[in-house]
Amino acid sequence: MPRISRMMAVTLLACALLGACTTWQARPVAHPGAPAFVARRLRVTRADGTALVMRNAHVRGDTLAGAAEPDGAVVALALADVRRVEVRRANEVAGVALLSLAIAGVAIVALVHLRPTLDC
């Protein structure tokens, strides 16, 4: 593999590792009459304890609506039936830790395979 391709592969792997570490962060549940709220991806816990993930979720009036994952069915929930709302956020500390471990692993493998063979 040419050197430039290896560099590109390592760069893409590093970007993927940094973006892979995410966590759900709680947000206050909107109340009726609050300004419109829109989220690309939202995890909603209902009053009965069931949870669902919604895409392009938005609050209008007393309703939270969006496309449910994974099938994309349109869902509308009364805000009174929503116990918890969470948004997906990057976890930078975990991403950097994972990337550091990956780099250390590559360095160890490189040292083991590239060191000269010693004849004793």
C-alpha cells in the first residue's frame, strides 16, 4: 500500500474513533407554549417508561413530533406523556482516550514487527 494511502487510512480511522464516542445528555422537557424546539436526534422516555429515538423532532404547542427510528414512522406525543428528553452529544474525553489507545496499539505492533531480529 502506498504511503499516502496508509496516511489516509489512519486519518480516517482517527476521525471515526473521535466521532464514535457519544453519550445521551438530558434536556429539560419543553412545556406547552415554549418556543419551538428542534433536534436532529432525540431519545424520549415516556411516562410509562418506554423509550424511543426520534429524528427531526420538534415541539409545537403541547406536542412533540418526529420520525421514529428505525422505520421512520411519524410519531406525535403529548408533552404531558413525556418524562425525559435526551440529545446525543460527543464525549470528547472518551474519544481522545480511545484514539490514544488506538495509537498506542499501533505503535506497539509497529515496534514488535519492525525491530531487528536478534540472533543470540
